[in-house]
Amino acid sequence: MKKDFTKRVLDIVARIPRGKLMTYSQIAREAGSPRAYRAVGHILNINYREREWQLPLEDFEPVPCHRVIRSDGFVGGYARGQKAKERILKLEGHIIDKNQIKLPDLK
């Protein structure tokens, strides 16, 4: 069951178009477990890998996790660091001030 939830989360995040955002809560709800937003964050954190063995599932490619933010508009965590996440989000057209998205264009 844990593997199924992980797959659903990664599939949902993989479909977020460039320039759009979703929150951890929205992902959890769409994946079928509305209260599992912290689990979503954990799944996205371990999705990043530098080596093949780091990904928890065998048949998945990493997905862009930077498009998932906190419900309060703050950028949130990122395996490569918050500054890297902010830099990528800015490249995609988002305005960030004091770690918070100024134009929360949620999917």
C-alpha cells in the first residue's frame, strides 16, 4: 500500500506543468490520503537521487518536486536546498520574497 501511495504521489507531481504549483496538501488529497501531506513531503524528499540506489522504487524516474509548496505560500523544503528550489521557481516565473511565493498560481 505504501508503494501505491508513493506511485500516486510521483505520478501527480510529474503532471504539474511548468509555471504551475500545487501544495503538499493538494497532492495528498488527490493521491487519496488528505491528511498525508507530511508523507508527501517525505516522498518528494527521497525522490531526489545522486545514485541509482537512492530512489525507493525500481521503475521510477525522478520527478520535478520543486513545483510543490506549502499551503501557507512558503516555498518549503527541497532535497537540494531551499535556495536551489527558489532559484528554479524564479526561472519558471514565480516571484518569491522572504521564502514565500508572491503569485501563488496553484493548479
